[in-house]
Amino acid sequence: MSHLAIRGGKPIRSKPFPLWPVFGAEEESELLQVLRSGQWWVNACGDVADPQAVSAAKTTEFARKFAAYHEAAFGIPCSNGSAALEIALKAMRIGPGDEVIVPPYTFIATATAPLHVGATPVFCDINFDTFNLDPAKLSAAITPRTRAIIPVHFAGAAADMDAIRAIAEKHGLAILEDAAHAHGGGWKGKKLGGLGAAGTFSFQFSKNMTAGEGGIILTQDPALAELCESHVWGGRNPGRPWYEHHRLGWNYRLSEFHAAVLLGQLSRLAAQTARRMENGRSLNARIGEIPGLLPLQLPAYATTPTFHLFVMRFEEAAFGISRAAFLAALEAEGVPCSSGYAFPLYKNPLFLQQEFYPSRGHANSLGPILPVDYAAFAETCPAAERACRDAVWLEQRLMLASREDLDDVVRAIEKIWQHRTELQGLEALPR
């Protein structure tokens, strides 16, 4: 093979990988229907002047179809996945003085949603083999104030829901699934998102289904669904007068245009998930043979991993170069990649400086809220610390690539391995 591209050699890959988002006639048709109808917004709460318009609304249709696809009884669309987490917690009546257990290796909304309802996020370490919440560490994080657990199905592979549900049931805790990576994902043959009290999904631009922004809450509980709907629609109750507000809701509505795009995206989900699984499992097998690269494990219960990301753990000693040098060399070969999260959530200034107003002066039946030493989680979350130090991410769009495209990814990594001596002793290279 030629010398590494970062050292002046010819890159393995010069043409682009598949673009994201994927869209076409389905999305266009749905959008034009909304545009031409003039019904760009729908009122599903309060007085309904035209019930037929509500039943024909794209938001209503999408909520029903997405929930059914995920084997959930109810779907409540909303503005984004971050809002979905907050709304679900509000509907669970979690608030000041309560604690919510979250993993430290995830997008910040998983941890800040509890803050937005006045609750306290408590971090529990991940399993280094899966990057999902580690049930073996969960019991130690539970206190008399704990009310809920938010497992994240990281990179689209199911968390250990058997163990998590057993612990939650023992302590009387609610489970809120963060399935932002896991559209169409499965656990033991069942769809993710409907396994706990509620589950949430994001449709932000990078997600496996996207309308640029958007979110949805799934639940099997009709009372919880009604509360979520009320929080999305300004605190109104179905069938009651428009200006009658029953609780502190907000405007978290999803537009008809977003729902139209998502209906088109949903029509592609099954085929895209099948492609992601095929490509992800192939990369797992092929890259797993290269010394120093360990793809995340897929336990048997993760029956439909959606490979929102392809994640590897990089062992510098075994590979023989630094992770920074590997990433720079891989990108130079034409493969989009990153190191993922730079540090666990609890090391954000937000938590270290506790710049969140709900933390001040709240109390519940257990007494005043005690301050949390978020810096101390570095000692109790060694797997999260290691994940931030060792992870290598490949972009989700690569999981929709052709077999020939994936061959280039593997060839690029093999090339770096074979020419690694060119990079030894370097902490990083310009990218």
C-alpha cells in the first residue's frame, strides 16, 4: 500500500460518502399536501371547530403511525427531543427535591431535562463494553429521593432493560427511555420506546429519522399521554375551552410541515434500519480483527441495533499510536470520524459551577435539597472517563453506504495499521 495520505500519500477515499438527509418524492408529496391545504397548524386541544381537520392532520397521522411502529399505545409529537424528555418528566410529576439517575456519556439534554423540572440529575456510570447505563452500578446511585431512571439506548443498541427494570421495580422507580439514537430499535424482539413509563425520540438533523428538528413521546399509559399532550399545548385539557389552562404547560408543538417530512422519513425507516444493521455487523466483524480496535459489544437482547453511530474503543498501546494521530490519519484517508464526547457530562462548567437556577432553595417532603459535588463523579464513573479518552465514532450516514463504500473504510483503517510507524511518537497531527 502507498504511504499515508496525511504524510503525502494518495488517500483511500476521494469521493464523498452518502449524503444526509435522505429524502425524495415521499417527503415532497407530504409537504405539498400541507402547503396547498393551508392547514399549517392544528389545534388538538380545547374547542375543535373542525374535528375532521384534526383527524386529517399530519401531526395526528404521524403520531399514530410512529407509535404503532414502535408498539406503543400513544404518541405525543413535540418540538424536539430535549423538550420530549422534559415533558415526560413533568407528566410523571417529577420536580423539586427529586433525583433522576442518568448516564454521563450522552447528549446533555438527558441530564438537563431533570434540571428544567427542578429535579437533580445523579450520574451513574456506563458499561465500557456497550456505553450504556451499567445496571451493576445502579443500586449504589439510588437514594430515598430517587424517582426515575433515564437509560439511553446509546448508538441505537438497547440498554440492559431486564436488569434496569428489575431494579426500578424493586425501588418503585419510573423508567424514561431516551431513544434518541434508536428509531426502530429493538430489545428482545420488542420495539424500544414503549418499555418504560415513557420513551422519547429526537428528529434533529443528525438522527436516523429527521425533519431538521422535532421529537415525540411514547407511552402505554393513557393518563400519562393526556398529561404530556396538555404540557405540549399550554396546559390545556382536551375538550375544554381554549383559554382554560389547567397546569403550567408551554408551547412545544410540532408543526404540520415537520410532521409531513417525518411521515416520508418513517416510510424509509424499516429498509434503512435493515441496511444499518447489515453494515454495522459487517464492520463489527472486520474491524474487530484489527489489533487495538474494539467495536462496542452487541448483547443478545439488543435484537435490532440501529447503528446511529459506529463506535470503536481505541487501545493506543495495542495499535501503537495515539488516538489523536489515528483520527487525523483516518480523516485524511477520506473517512469522516471523531472522538465523540470530549468529557463526561458532569465535567461541563454547567455542573461544576452549578449554573442552574432550580438548584437553589428547593425542598420537598424529605427536606431541603443538598448540594451535589459533581466533580466527585469522576471517581465513581471510570468507564465514562475511559470512553471519552478512547472512543472513535464513525458518522451515522456511513451506515447507509454500499458494500464498496465500507470496503474503503476498512481499507483505510488497515492502511493506517500497516503504516502506523509513520505516526509513532506523535500525540496529534493537523487535520
